[in-house]
Amino acid sequence: MDVIQLQRRFIDYTSSLYREGFLDEQFTQLQQLQDESNPEFVVEVVSLFFEDAEKLLADLSKTLAQQPVDFKKVDAHVHQFKGSSSSIGAQRVKNECVSFRAFCEQRNREGCLQCLEQLKQEYYLAKNKLESLFQLEHQILEAGGTIPMTE
């Protein structure tokens, strides 16, 4: 596949991520911070998010399994998850955190457990989509092209 086709696929794929609500304008701002001096900036930031998210999901599972549930601790983890997902523009993950926090406030363990499953689903979906995007970027660069900016 030539560079032009790869770039077109990149633009189409990125547009679909915005259209489907996986990404928001915060991701665009993150991309704008990347330049020649730090070409891996977005990948590095998002990779840190992935590491943080994996730990937070494990902590949430552990905290919700304890009796009685420490809803303050659960809420703190969800709040942190919301902040980090918001900072990279992972819109659907952030939105799920908002719902999750409402169940924390109600001290509703069942609701929290359902939200945790939904949060995991949204997170892994977003992670797979972002990894595919980065793979496409890598292919473009390997082919000698540049990453097109998307709106």
C-alpha cells in the first residue's frame, strides 16, 4: 500500500474515532503538542494512560470485592480514571466514569459493579482502536510519509 493510501486510511480511521465518540478535541490538542523534536509524544502519553488505566481497573475490582465497600476509595479511583481519560481525549471512557461516580455517590455496589464492567469494555475498545491508529501511523512513517493532521 502506498503512502497516499495509508494517509487516506489514517484520516478516515481518525475521523471515525471522533464520529463514534471514542475521541474528542482533547486528543487533537495532544496531537498538536507533538513535533519533530518529540515525534513519539502522543504514543508515550497514551501508553502512560494505558499503564495507569490497567492499574486503576485492578484497584477498582479489588476495592469493590471487599466488604464493606469503601465507596470513597472507589470514587477516588474512578475520579482519577476520569481525569486521565479526559486528558488524552478518550471521550467514551470519560463518560462511563461520570456514570460510575453517580453510583458511588449512591453507595450502590451493584450499580458500581455494572459500571466497572462497562468501563472495562469501553476502555479495551478505546485501547484497541488507539493501538490500531498508532500502527497505521507507524506504517505511514515506515513508508516515508508524514502523519496528516485531521480536524
